[in-house]
Amino acid sequence: MKLIRSLKRENKESGQSLVEFALVIPILLIFILGILEYGWLLNAKITLTSAAREGVRAAVVSTVSRDSRAFDAADKAVTGTSGITLVNDSTHYNYYEEEDTVNNVRNAIVEIKGNVKPLIGIFVDDPFEINAKAIMRIE
């Protein structure tokens, strides 16, 4: 008899877990999508920083047309990865050289602004702009 009463009680409460799940799942999904979007953008930032480093390295080891070699190397480093696109204009790409009077060396500097296509697009605008900068000594 007690078994029958306990089964009846469980049947009455079985819908409670479904309601709780329905209330929690949207919050959980937004949280998971936010983590995925942040990871995607962080990966794009790391990739763009690496591309800027590759660009400045190509400029430093070259003796002619450093500016175009730096952009070509940076563009090659991001082609097909993380949804990043580079634009070769003065607002998105900048190469310059600068004297470091303290250390008595000349540095090459590459600054890049890349446009990233978001993975989900709920939390950030499309395209999202990421900046990267790399400095290397010219020897």
C-alpha cells in the first residue's frame, strides 16, 4: 500500500523537473554560446598578433620594399584562419620604422586592424575589428 502511495506522489512531481529544465536551458545556452564566441574572438586575436609578428619579421629580414613584404607575410599568415580579413589601406595597416635612442637601434613596427566574422553573431557586431601590433629590431 505504501508503494502505491509513493508512486502516486512521484507522478505528481514528475512535471516539476521539466519546468525547471525549461527555465534553466535558455540561460545555460546563452552562457555556452558566450563562451564559444569569446573563444573564437580570442583565437582571432592570437592569430592576428602572430600575423603582425610574421609581417614585421618579413620586413626586418628584407632590404627592399619592406612595407609590401610585411603586409604580404601578415596576409598570408591569416588567410583562411579564424574568419579574419586584412585590408591594405592606411586605416587598417601601418608599417613604419623608428629610432630607439635608449638602446641605439632601429625598430620596425607593424600595426594591423583585422576584421573578424563572428562565430555566432549574437554578442558582437559583424564584422568585429581586432588590433595587433608587433615591434622587432632591424639588424
